[in-house]
Amino acid sequence: MAQIFLNFAVAILITAFLTTAVAALYGQDRAVQKVPVKANGRRRPNT
């Protein structure tokens, strides 16, 4: 009985770790997004 309980506890810990790892990876991909930048037109030289 104790062995079954320990195996169940280990399975829960592994699942929690994997869930956290996957969430962190997807969160990192969302944080790094390309932002469009407007290019400035040609500047006139000082006359």
C-alpha cells in the first residue's frame, strides 16, 4: 500500500514539473515577438 502511494506521489510530481516546463517554454515564445518598426523617410540635408 505504501509503495502504491509513493509511486502515485512521484507521478504527480513529475506531471507538475513537466506542466511547468511546457508552460515556461510557451511563455517564453510569446514574450519574444517581432514588433514592426516604422522606417524614417530620407532626411533633407541642412541647406
